[in-house]
Amino acid sequence: MKDLMTGADIGTTVNFRTVGPYEARHPWPTETVVSAGGGRVFIRNAKPGSPTSYGTLFMEVYPPGAAFIRGEGSTVEECENAAWGKYQLALNCTDGRSVHDWEPREYKNGAGFCTRCKTFGADVFTGAQLGQFCDVCGEGTTYDWDMSSDKTTIFHCKKHFVQTRNDTTSNQNFLETILNGMLGDDDNDDRDDLASDKNSTEASTTPAEGDKNDE
């Protein structure tokens, strides 16, 4: 097995970040990539009055034959057993043909879930299959999307995503030039002072990478 963060060959020893080393008990393929630890899961569309999150240990694996599998539990053994069970479902689901019955659900990035074994797959749909076409060139895309002022979803391919962002930046610079021309020297000095104060505040309140949690 290989560690997700470092890419190092770890054999069968899985490092649960919040627990410690654990010897995997199931015969995972050697090319399986793994990450494990503990964290908080937030529930999307939780029913009113129901919990919106829960804490759990987890083991996430990327084995051959399945893009991503996550096993959860109160112990490391439960996590591995849950992940292994899902992996077996994924392998048996395809009947050796490597074909799942994918559905996109609400994903727009090309990902999907198998309706039979619930396996998650990345890049299993094209933009054309999802009915998503670049607003500029009409090419099917899963690269970028945004909401317009009339609440319509607009899609952009990679090329035109970069182009539209550059155009936005140019427009912002143009407006800034006009604003600077309308302001007197004293007003410009005040605005520079405010910008300096804002940057100083952001620098003092931005957490360091080491302060971020795994949630």
C-alpha cells in the first residue's frame, strides 16, 4: 500500500493520524493508496432537528477497480472492514467488465456514483453527457461553472474560464483607473492608508497552515 500524503510504500502499516499505526488485516492490492484518521463529517441537506455533523474515524482507499472508497467506524478495525466490504461490492458489481451503472446525482464535475454498489468514480461523465456546454465555444465541459444574475448556471471550458477571468481582471483595473482619476491626491492617500490597514489586518488574522484542522 502507498501513503496518500507522501506516496511512500507503507506495506500493510496504515497510519491513522489520530490513533497511530495499524496493521491492515485484509489483502489490499499493493498499488492501493490509503489515508486514514479522524474528523468531523458535515451532513448535507440534514432534516430539521437532526444532527448536522458527526465525528468518526475513517479509512479512505483508492484501490484498483474503484476510484475512491471510504470506511467509517468507532475503531480502526471497523473502518477497514467497512472499506473492504465496499471494495468487494465494487469488484463484484462489474462482473469483471469494469462497467458500473453510473449516475451523476448533483455533481457537475464529471464524478458519479454507481447505482448498484455505491462506488464513487471520478471523471465518469463528460460535459456533453451531462448537458453542460461552454457559454463561449459550445464545447462540452466539466471544468468550471457559475451562477448568472438571472440564476442560470453558466459553464466554461478551461480555455474560456481563463479568458473570462482575465477579462474580469482587466475590467477591474479599468474601473480602478477611472476612480483614481476622479479622486484628488488627498483621497488617494487615504485609500492607500486603508488598503495598508486591510492588508495588515489580513496578515495578522490569516491562520498558518499548521493551525488548520482536518475537518
